Amino acid sequence: MYGQFLAKQNKERIVSLQKLTQTQDTWFAQNINLIKVEQVQLATLHKILYQVVQGLLKKNQQRHLQIIHPEQAKSVQENVLTLLAEYDDLLRDAIPLPIYIFIWQVSSLEKLSNCIEVVDDVLDILEWYFIHQNEHVEAFDEEDLDHEEIIDLYKDAIEEQDADAQFQLGEYYSAIDGEFFQPEKSVKWFELAASQGNADAQYALGNFYFEGLGVQEDYNRAFILYESAAEQGHPDAANNLADMYFNGEGVPENLVLAKKWFDFAAQQGVAEAMFTLGIIYEQGLGNDKDEEQAFSYYRKSAEAGYVEAQYRIGGIYLEGRLGQPKDVNRGLYWYERAAEQYHVDAFYDLGFIWSQGLTGIRNIEKGIHWFKQAALQGDSEAKLQLGHIYNKGEGIARNIKEAIKWYGLAADAGSEEAAILLQELKGI
């Protein structure tokens, strides 16, 4: 499945590069035409890499190269490796780390075992090169990275088939906020590590298939990977596996197996699993209802920092449910903990508690503060409440202009009540 996706993507990239190079570089245009997704000569790829690396060097360095390493004296592959050895420090500073690694990888190949992935690497190199072809190495300002560490990691992953190194490279490319975020590359390395039984890689790869990140969404594949990692004791994989059983995603719904894996994940400290067990016991899903157990799991999850559990506990105390006495102050405490993690409903409920004086003390300013926090996150009901506060002027000076503003925003968000009140105010 991934190979088919990558092959299709590479065909489109080759066409784009052909169009680009026809106007910029005749030599590359001719040789890129020789690249085929399923079949290509390794010598062609080495020849292209030689021209890329040579093109990155300054003119005096190119003349030096022609004198001491005449092209006709060695094979093209040896010339690429010679360039990498001769100008290693210079090139490492000039080329983004992933591109340097791809050049090193392809240049070291003695035979082509996986054409699609190798072509993918070469296309990455070429796309980068033509974007930066007017920038010489001395002008390239790369962010300070630990190149040696990553390159050593890469060598372990390839030469030693080190699953941990392969997993770490997958992580390197999977950081969404990172400079080198490339989900397709992450999948490649996670696949290699997962095939060797690395539980962390199986879990990470399962997430990619579940979310359709870098690959086509595939719940069945995600389930298999989660199950394999969970059976090795991976807590988060166990939780995700339980979720799939619980929701019937990629596998028939099975509450017994869901609870089994939620129990395991919770015992390993997964707060989300504790929260779901709370739901199971509160609603009696697959077993008898047990309010004491439900509250216990919600509390453990909340104390472990899970925001949904913190919000749920706040509501339980506020309403006096699950065998707990009604306690507005405790409810307020847990709503505040959830609000610290930007839980929109917690913002709204805090606004309601303070504006209505449910603690025994009415504080309109605090109510407005929390309603505005919720409104900024798009909560239409919070916008409506702000309109009410400014319209009624209870505990604050009446402000028709502000009331119209918030009723208008609430109406735009779909509130019929706000739309009616807005028209009434505009008629004043």
C-alpha cells in the first residue's frame, strides 16, 4: 500500500522536475528523463549525485577536483564518495542534514534493492538542489544541529540494522513542529524498525496508519501494529488497541477485550485509559455499574493530568454525582485545572459559576474573563452570555455597544436567540 502511494507520488515529482530542469539545466533535464519509478540504473543515480555535489562546490574547488580526481580515472560512484570524503566538513555545513544523509546513502549503494524508495531519496535531493542552486555552500546558513550524532545514528540504522536507531530516525522526521518534518520518511524508518519487532516503532507506525499521516488511512494495519506492540507491554499501544475494540474501529466492537487492555494500560499509568475505565464503570458497559469505581478512575486520571478527567471531576462535584457530596469549591478547583489546559467547556463553566455566584460570591469581572476565554475559542454560548451581561447591566454598567458586539458574534455562530436580541437592540 505504501509502495504504491510512493510510486504515484514519485511519478508526479519526476514530471515536475523535468519541467523545471528543461528551463534551467539541460544536463539534468536529460538525465532526469532516465529516472523511472520502478526501474532505473544505479549508475544514473550516482552520476546525478556527482553533478549535484560538484555543483555545490565553488569554482576553485571544482578546478582542484578536476586536477586531483579526474572523472575518467574512476567510476562515477567512487567519484561521489571521493567528493564526500574530500569536502566532508564543507558539505556537512552547506547541506541540510537529511539531504546530506540521502546523498551518503545512495552513493554508498552497490546494488539497487528498493528502487522506489531510493528514487524518492534522490528526488528529495534534486528538489532541494534546484531550489538552492544559486546558493553556494559558503552562503548557506543552516541551523545548528548535531550532524555527527544523526549521521552516526543513520549509519547504525543502515549498516547494523539497528532497530532503535531506525526508530529514532523515524522520530527525527516525525516532529510536526520540526524543520525536517517528513511523514513519508518517518514511515520508511518506522517500518524498518517495526519489522524487527521494535514496540515503540510499531506504536508510532500504528498512529500514522490510524491517522492517515504519510500513508493512506488503514485501521486494519493500525490494529495489527497496536496489538503487536501491546503484547510486548507498550502502555500507549495497549490504550489505543483498547480504544479500537471499544469503538469498533478496524475490528468488531468487543467490550471485554477493550476493558482488558484499558486495565493493562491504566496499571502502567496511562491517564486516558483510567478515564475510559471511569466511563465503563459509570455507564455499566460490559459489566455492572459501579459509581465508586467510576469516580476512583476519574480521580486517578485527573490527578495524572488528563484534562477530560479534570473537567469531568469538576462536574461531578458541582452536581453531587457518583456518591460525592455537592461541593462547588472542589468543582471550581478541577475546572480551573482543566482551564489551565485550555479546555473550552471549563472556560464556559467557570464563567457561569462566577457570573451566577454559585460559590456564594458573585464576581461579574471573573465571569466576563472566563466567558471571553471560551468565546475566543469559538464557543457561541459564551458569546451569548457576554451579550446578556452587557445588555442587562447586572453587576456592571450596561453597555449596549458591547452587547450588540457579542450578540452579533453569537448570531454569526448560529445562535437564534442572539439574532433575535440583536435585532431588538438595534431597534432601540
